[in-house]
Amino acid sequence: MELVKLESGKAVVSSKDIADKFNKQHRDVLKAIKTLDCSPDFRQRNFTPSLYVSPQNKKLPCFDMTRDGFSFLCMGFTGREAASWKEKYINAFNLMESVLLGTPATMKAMNEIVRLIEQDKELASLHGSELAKYRKVKRQNAVAYDKAEKEIQLVLGLKQ
């Protein structure tokens, strides 16, 4: 499982993942984030409201946080297990940052691939809806054709 993910060009971690890894209830992590004693500007830059899908397939609130947001929140967590997870997350943030900063050609290629995928999705959606329209029209045309063919057969004096 990825500890840190890329969202809008930034390395972030989900409050849900933090709760799971640090053995905390997610509602407690959300409460801790909401009651952090930080400036509104820091909060806005480092804690982005988001959603995750629960095992019951419900969309529930969470926060995506930057490395600074993670540090501000989690550096207060204590215990051997918490220390181990803090270290893993810090390493994951550092790795993500080095990849983002060190490989602009790779990122450019990746962005181009994402653009092509999105373009293909749009075309597939467009073609999918056009195909659905064609199927409907095709059936109507087939019925009309069959009816016309029968009428022509009668005019020609042929029986079907």
C-alpha cells in the first residue's frame, strides 16, 4: 500500500490512512485535525477536505494533508509503533519529493499519458453514447425496413 500519494502535483497522505496506520479511530484523527492550534492559512495550505469510500461503499469525509500537515498532526503521536510509522511516512514523502523534483522528463511523459487516457475516456464516452443511439435507430430502421420489404413483396405480387 502506498503511504503517500500524488494529488494535483503535491505529495499528500489521507487522514484515513493515518488513522489506520497509527491504530486510531478516524473520527479522533478528524477531531484532532479540526482542533489543531494552527493558523487558518497553515490549515488551508496543508489540510484539504476530501472523501474516501468505506467498506460499506459510503463516501465519508477525510483530509488529504501535505508533509507539513502530517508533521504538525502526527509528531505529537507517541509510542514505539507511532515512531516507526512516522519514520516510514517521512521516508515516503522524501521519496515522492525526490521523484517529483528529479525526473521532469518522466513527469512530463506521465502527464502526457494521463492526458491521452483522459482524451480516450472522453472519446469512449462520446462513442459509447453515439453507439447507444445507433443501436436504437438501428432497431427502428430494421423494423421499418421489414415493413417496407413486406409492402414491396405485396406490390410485386410475391408472398412471404
